[in-house]
Amino acid sequence: MKQKKALLAAIFAIVLVATGIIYAADHTDTPAVTGQASDITDLYVFRGQNTNNIVFVGNTQGLLAPGSTGAAKFDENTLIQFSIDNNNDNIEDLVIQCKYDAASNSMQIYGPVAPSETGLRSKLEGSMTTSVGITPYGASPVISTTSTGIMAFAGPRDDPFFFDLDQFKKILAGTAVGFNNPGTDHFAGTNVMSIVVEVPKSMLGGSGKINVWLTTRKKV
């Protein structure tokens, strides 16, 4: 990806209040990315167990069945990028970039760093912050920790998003007026490929509120 232009393949936008937890989800509804490593399912941003840290979670490749999860892989030609706006102008001031390296079967993390390009184009910025081996399906998580306090994980995980899709369709069709309590989780038993990066708040700048969005970008 280095020194190559990239094209935006999918995007999620989100606003984070530093004291809360916000998430957004989307599953296989864009034909251009359905079934590909660039298909984003979820973005989560929340305060870490260490309250001086912020955790960024980007999930892709939704609806993986247990039988196919072991063969699921990240794509070398897809850059997964967290974009961070810390002055509320809706332009990324910092990026955290995640690039899969097949030779070492690891996820390479760059940033947080100020990008030289914003919007729909990007390139790898600065030096690699850390690298973490991909956790195999069913194995204990592999987590990298740096002296700067950045931590990272990459690999398959159970899809954490709950949604009663069948009831939602009934509501749209006018045959139901609301969701059931409890509902039926359409995503139960399915998995995603997840990247988690935990970063000290001191590296993010701003004054307590940040906007975050997640993109996948294909090399062109």
C-alpha cells in the first residue's frame, strides 16, 4: 500500500463522546463489497479498562459460519483505516491504519498519525507502530503491547451485534408494529474478522470529543 493511492470501498461514520460508548453496524448490504474482506460490519469506539485509553474496534466480513471462519483471511490489498477528527470539522486529523502482511500472517498498525491526504485517497503514513500475529479461530487471543501504551489484536471473533432481522422485515411490511422483547438475534452463531487497537487518549489530541469513522480502501 505504501506510496500507492487508495480508493474508498466502504465507510462508516460515528461520533464519540469521550465518556460514552457508541457503535454502528452494517452487514452485507452493499453489492460492491458483499463477501469481500473490504465489507465493514461494525465500528465500536469506547473507553478502555484503563480509563486513560480509547479502544477502536473495526469488524469486517460478517455472517461467517463457524465452519468457514477458520479459512477466513484479511486481504493484503485492503487497508483498514480508523479516521479521527478531533476539532469537529469533519476532516480526519489523525488516522490509525491497519494493513495485513501475508508473509508473516500479521496485522501491521500505523499511527495514530496525521495523514498527508484526506478524504477518498490515502497512503500508509509514517512508521509502523506495532505488529500483531493473527489469532487463529478458537485460539486464545494474541495481543501486542508497545512501550507507548498502544495495544492491538486481529483475528476472528463472534459477531457482537444483536439484530432481529426477521422482525425488522415484518415492521417494514406493516405486519408488526414493533420489536419483541426478547428478540431473536439474526447474527447469533456467526463470526467477523476483527481488528482492535487501544490507544492512550493523550495521542489523540482534541478537547474531549472526537468523531471517528472506519473505511476499507483497495489498492489501485
